[in-house]
Amino acid sequence: AYVDHDIDNEQVAWLTLVINSAQPRKVVLFSHQQPFSRLGDQGPKLQKALRHLLESHRIRAWYWGHEHDCIVYDEHSRWKLYGRCLGNGGIPSARNQNVRSAAADPNRAGAGGCTWRRFDGAGDVPGCVVLDGPNMDMQKASDQQKFVPHGFMTLEFKGAELIERVLLSNGTELLSNTIK
């Protein structure tokens, strides 16, 4: 995050070296900024700077937290990577009206009063589910309804599989998924 919504040339060179050194293994990348966003317009500068890595299909999963939401993206059709926004770890963020009014995903059951809302892809942004529901970590009932739920994700590396679990801050599991 040295350059807001972007990456400098030295970082590109370093990341290219790291990813190329990992061959033939796929890479799991963690960053602050994101390559795309369904709820904002962030990502095009990173896409341009890292296009050679994205098009090489070497990055299998990319986790970020810049936006204060929990968003689980479908596999990117061109780059063959799974994007995850996990910015709902602790800073209160107001619930987005577009998320609140989106249809519930019929394939993902919610829990703990939360619902996964489905968004179709648009341009270079794949479809996704966005976590919606009350933030039970807030003391006032009005704040519970105002802010997105806090949570976290665990990753388990099991051979060539990556098992991810999305949980609320109280440990209630909301989603379990395996990336191969």
C-alpha cells in the first residue's frame, strides 16, 4: 500500500521474482489493495501493473482487506484466480444499501443473522457474494443494524488444496470452501 490503489515498479519487480521463483507451484497472494472491486472502482492500476502475472495464471488466490466488507469472488474467468476481500475484521463500516437490497444467494446459507448477497460480474470483476447482516459486536442495537458484521477467515493448506473458512467474530462459521 505504498502507492494508494497501485504498486510501484520496485514492488512489481520483487513480486515478479517471488512468483517466478515459486514455479511450478501456484501462489497465494496477500495485499492491502485489491485487483478489482464489485463495490467500488479500485483495481485498474494494479491490473495494469501486474497484468503479466495475472495472465500467467500463477496467482491462484488473492486475499486483501482495503474495503471493510467480506466479499468472496467467483473464480476470475480470464486470470483463473479467486479473489477475497476480508476487510471486515474490526473497523466498523456502514452497511451498503446496494448490498442490503441485493438478492440472497440461493447456494449459500447464512448464519448468525447474516445473509450472503449475490452480485453478477461486471467487466474485469467476477461475480461474488457479499456478507450482509448485523454487527453484533456493537453495543447499541441501532449500531448493530448500521454496521457490517465483523469476522475473519482461516486458511488450511492440505496438500494441493486450500480450505478457507469465513467466520463471524464469535466463531460462527458462515462459509467453507476448497480451492484446488
